[in-house]
Amino acid sequence: MSLGLRVRLSIMMFLQYFVWGIWLPMLAQRLGNNDLKLAGGEIGWIFTVYGFGSIVGPLIMGQLADRYFATERVLAFAHFVGGLLLIATAYATTFWPIFLLLLAYCHLYMPTMALTNSLSFRSLGEANQAYFPSIRFWGTIGWIAAGLFFTMYLEYEDLPFFRSVFDLLGLHGVFEGFMGFWKSSIVPIWRSLFALSFVGEPSYRDCLRVSGFFSIIYALYCLTLPHTPPTPARESDPIDKRSAIVECLELMKFRSFAVLIGVAGLVGIMLAFYFACESYFLVSIGVAPTQTGAYMAIGQVAEGVVMLLIPLSVAKLGYKNTMLLGMAAWATRFGLSALGYPFWLMISTLVLHGFAFGFFFVVAQMFVDRASSKDIKASAQSLLVFVIYGLGTVVGSAVSGYIREYFSTQANGLAVENWRGIWMGPFLLTLGCMAIFALLFKEQQIGEIREDAESHFEPSVASH
């Protein structure tokens, strides 16, 4: 396996999640009491946009990449136009313009998550699938870098978040030495940039502008990715071969595949709760609003470690037990958050997000790749994105806004949430998902699924 190929795919993953990691964790601060002051219900609906973008977009773009256009070109188009839409959203200040612009953007961005997975799997080949977690690891690094970068961007004068981290590590002197260099060399550059009339001083809206800028840069990089051509169908092929969407839906006839897809959608509801509520929860326990993105990056640090453990865990425990560990981490994380204190424990629960995401979602992606034939991998990955970030996110995000309002009281004109009530819902739902998955999912069925998929694939290859 070429090191150069792995590096190229790793850079792709870094940029893919760097773009998302800038705007999504900080969007709540842009919309909420610290900036636009939109209503809780409106905020909840805005957070559904990446869910709606995951319903239709992935299935259409997966079909385009599987049947009509090279995957890397589809990625380049989506990120270039998406970057322009993000920049436009930064200048919107009311519900409907923000909702519609982000909805259009997410119909372009969300499908690219599946496409980067399928491009990676196809470039690596099935024999080298074990390299995928280490490549996907750089997506986690990209998300961490995004949170730290944007916090540094907002607090460029004094870097209080980084000061607190260095103080916690007993490296106050090292930080002060660094700050001498930072204020004399870096801060003047930032000030000259922010003095430009079309830039201005840092604000929460910049989570969208800065993300849009990097999205355009990423679009250009996509054109350098390994060429991943489509597999056109012939007119003589049956309908299930001409439509990659229909072909991957046929996998739902296998109980284990259907159970995985169904449970993944339910777990997607919890993921939506996390992104829609966590930023506000952190502020409620004493975190500065400008630092919420950096604190949420703690989960991605843990996720990065988990990515490196996935091949070992799958080899020793199997797909099923590894995914159950991921769901158990979700349940523990929500259960502890319902306590609301002490501060150090609430921050520590962020680590569990990394275990939950890595052990469940990434392993689910690996299982789906193994179960799908070579000509529908993009569509099969898109189906997974559809249920996790589509159906699950729409339900989770929309409900989260109303649940926050239901469990809130007014104090000094501001909403004060009852976080115990808010977090108990996803806690109980996760426990239910674990029970369903443990009882109904049979890992051994992957061989039966793959045998059936290949029996459909081989004749088509011969006919091409």
C-alpha cells in the first residue's frame, strides 16, 4: 500500500471534517443569546438542516458517483458551491434566510461524507480496509484542529483557553514565553487582517465565513484526489443494476443489515441532541461561550485514540461487540450529564463522545462496506449517512429545540434549562437501542449478505 496514497486520503479526511468542525459546534452561539437571539424552536429547526441534507442529497449524489461522474469531481463541485453558500449564510440575520441557505449547503456537504468514505475504500481496495481507521483518524484531527483554531481566532488577543490548558499542565512559564512571541509577531498580523473593511473584528458569524473559505480551498484539493470513475450500467441491465440506490436497498432484506440501519438512525437522534444542546450545556456549567468549540474538541481527541484501536477491537471483539461498546459509551455519557455536576466530571464525559462515535459509527461504515458489492459502495455509504445524519438528525434536532424550551424556566429574561430532564431522553433511547441490537443483530450474516451481493455484481461486470 502506497504511503503517498494514504497521505493524500488523510489530507482529504482532515479537510472534510475541518470545514464542518468550524461551523457546527459554534453555530449555536451565533443563533442564541450571545448573538442573534433566535427562539429555541427556530434554533432547533435550523439544526435540522444537516439532517434534511442527509435524506435526499446522499442518495442522489451516491447514484451520480456510482453511475455517472468521477467521485473526486463530485466532491470538488459540492465543496466549491457549498463554500459560497456558507459565506452567504454568515450575512443572514433572521430565521428563514439562515434556514434556507444552510439547507441548500447541507444538501451539498452531507453527501460528501459518504463519498469520502467510498473513495477511500475503493482507493485502498478490500485487502487494505484495515488502513481506513488510520485514514479516518485524520478527519478527527481536522475536527479538533477546527475547534482549537476558531477559539484562537475569536480570542486572538490573549488566548485564555490555551492559558487555562497550560496552567492545568503546570506549564505557566512556557505559555508566558509563547505569548511574548504571539503578541509581538502574530497578533499584529491578525489585527491588520481584521482591520480590512470586508473582514472586521472576529465574531460568531465568522464560524460560517471562515468555514466557507476553507471549503473552497478543499474543493480545489479534491481535484488532485485519486481518480475514482463511475461504473455505468447498460440499458440491458435490470432496474436494480441501473439504479445503485435500488440495489443497495435490496440489502435491507437481510435482518442484520436492516437492524444496523434502523439502530443507526436512532443513534443519529442522540448525535443530533449532542450537537444541538452541548454548547448550551457547557455554558450553563461555566464554560465561556467563545470556548465551547475548543471544549467539544475533547471528544474528538478521544475519538482519535479510538480510531487507532478500532482494527484491534474488531479483530478481538468483532463488529457487534465493538458497536455495542460505542452505544454503551453514549448511554454513560448522557446518564452522567444528567447529573449536571461536578464541573470536572461534566468535562470528562466529553471523552465518551469519542468512544461512542468511533466504536459505533466508524465500525458501522466498515460493516456496510464489507456487505456491499463493488459497484454500489458510494450508495451504500450514502444510505448509512441518510439514516444517521438524515432521518435521525431531523427528528433529534427538531425535538431538541422544543425539549429545551419545555425544560426551561425564565430568569432575568433568559432561559434556564433543566438539563437533567433534557438528557434523560437520549439516555433511555440509547439503552433501548442497545437491547434491540444485542438481541437481533447477527454478525455472522455478513458472509451471507456479501455472497448475495457478489452474485448480483459479477455478471454485470462481465457484461461491461
